[in-house]
Amino acid sequence: MEQTVAMEVPRAWLEGVSDVPLTLQEIFRVGLYHYKVERALRLYREEVGSLGFLAEQPGIPKRELIREARQRGIDPGFSAESVQEDLL
């Protein structure tokens, strides 16, 4: 399912960027992915939920969120319970 999104951005943000729709869609997709990852990791640091739960909410694969956490120096801190869940 697609949704049309219209927004205005400062012209300076688009300097050197092709205005081809596929390019702009890719920029939006990458930015949205990074937003979801950063939000999930912020909530993880705030102990709102486990990495698995916080990955599931925006549809990020758990392994990707764990990789992103490690790249940012965040230890996923697996419990015996979470390891057992992963083995099932």
C-alpha cells in the first residue's frame, strides 16, 4: 500500500541531489530507516522494552537492530530468557 507524502524542504538540502523521483524516494527510505533505528535504540536506552520488542514495533528485523546497537557501542545484554526465545 502506498501513501503520498508532500513536504517542503529548504532548497539547500537538495543541492547536488538529483530530483529524479527514485532518488528522492531512496533518500526518504534511508532517512526513515535511520529514524526508526535511532528511535528504537533511544527507547532501549530508556529501558522502555527489549531490543526484540522495539525492533518489532516499526518492522525492523531484530538482527539488524542488534547490529545497529553494537555499531553504536550499545551492548544488547542478552538474558537467559531472551537467548532461549531466540533458540525456539
